Amino acid sequence: MKNAPFFVSTIMAIICLGVSVLYFKGGRSNQQISGEILKQQQEIQSLSQAIAIQKQEGDRQQQIIQTGANIAQKLGREILTNIGYFAAKNKNDKLEKILIRQKLDGFILKPDQVKQIDEQAEKLKAQQGGGAAAPAPNR
């Protein structure tokens, strides 16, 4: 019976050793999983930053487009009116065809309208001392 405490303590030591081996393997597995999770989190973060940069670029481009649209909306009519005036004044058939093809033939002025605008320009030149350029036709 003197050997009984020895056997009990040996069995308990073996059980403790087995449990510690299991915990060690479990801890190692958890470390590997944690490392993979950390890599994936870093990848997600870098992708999020790339997306944020692309979104900023897209917002900047959208702002440029909006600015261009606003300018075209404000100045487009005046520019088309000037194009129509010069197409009629210079009898530029190619320019007139372009306006007609784009369904903008309403901007092509008739000869009497061109003559009227030219007369207004001459009056304005005379009033300003002869140094003014022809004004844009008003519609």
C-alpha cells in the first residue's frame, strides 16, 4: 500500500501532462487563426482605403462634370447664337449644316436679323468711339 500514493501521483502527473499538451496545441491553433484574422483585417483596411481614394476621385470628377454642365447651360445658348450669327453672316454652309444636323437650326439667323445686328453694332461702335467689337446677338 505504500506504492498507492506513488501511482496516484504518477497518474495525476500523466493526466496533467496530457491536458497541458492539449491546451498547448489549442493555443497554437488559436494563434494561427488569430494571425489569419489579422491578415484579413489588414487586407480589408487597405481595400477600404483604396475604395475611399477612388470615391474621392469619383466625387472630384463628378464635380468637374457638374461645373462643365453648369457652364454649358449658362453659356451654351449664347455660344450657339453666336455660331448661328456667324454662320449666316459669313454664309458658312458647313457650319449651317452642322447646326441643322444637330437640330439647332433655330439658331441660324435670317439675313434681315444679321443686318439688324450689324446695324446695332455700328451704332454701338460710333457711341463708344469706334473701338468696340460686334456685340453678341440677343435672342
